[in-house]
Amino acid sequence: MSDSKFEYIDDVLLNVDKDKIEKKKKSPIKPLALLILGAAILWYGANYINTAQSDTLSSVVIMIGLGVAAWGIVAFLVKKECYVYKPTGKVLKKHKVYVAANQSLRLYDILEQNRYDDLQSLTRSGQSNLSLEAYCSEDEQYALLQVMEFIPYNDVPMTPVKVCEGTQAKQVAYFLK
């Protein structure tokens, strides 16, 4: 367990701004469509391509059908739920940006003073123990942020979850790109 006094963003996501975030089940339409398309390709490859004349073409079509059907099955099994920003109905996507460790004080200051336009001046790093985790709506109207530090062997929350809307959320989304 961590010694942090803050809760993880993933654990409090629904409680931070109760009236604005909800958890929804994803629609099964896309996975179902992929399964049907894969089955149709398989059926076509098995029944309409003359295997005596074009054995390779038949095999390729059948492999494509199997691949599409497998993709549909995986889509059914993975990520059945998502978080949605209620006012706009847009999905919240999770992001993680690593920031150079020598900029930790600056990052804390930016979040404490709500100066999200200053996020652009931070140096990103491929390997760092300091990261900014965020959930941002697809329309860039809403964002949740939290600073994490990797303290062996876990990421530990170092700040409370911050809520941004409107212009501030757009500034955060711009930084996340």
C-alpha cells in the first residue's frame, strides 16, 4: 500500500464531480458488425471462390474472414465500459504524460495556481518518475488531472484530482497532444 494521503484518480473518478461523469456500457454494435462481416467473408471464400482455379485466393479470403471475426470477438471482450462527460455526452479518454523530474516543483505550482496554459512550457520525458495522469473529454470541454510519482514499485498520487472545464480543459487537452 502507498503512504499517499491522496486517492488514485481511477478510484475517485466517479466521485470527484458526481453530476458530470457517468460510467456507461459500450455499444455492442461495432463488435457484432465485425463478427457478421467476418462470417460473411468466410462464407464467401468457402462457397464462391473456386478452389480448383484459385486455391491461394480462397485461402487469403478465408484468412481475412477469420481475422475480421477474431477482431470482433476481441472487441466484445475488451473495454466494455467507458466514462462519459454527461453535459456533452463525450467519452473521457485516459492520458499519461511523463514530465522531466527536475520540473516537479513547477508542475505542482501550475496545478496549485490553475495556470494550465503554462503546462506547455514543461519538458516531457520518455523516462521519468514524474507523470501527469489525465482524463479528457473528446470535445476538450472537461478534464481531470493528477500528478503521480513512481516510488518503487508503484505510481503514487501526489496531488488531489483537479477538475478543469472550458478554456482550462482546452489548455490541458492541448498539452496532452
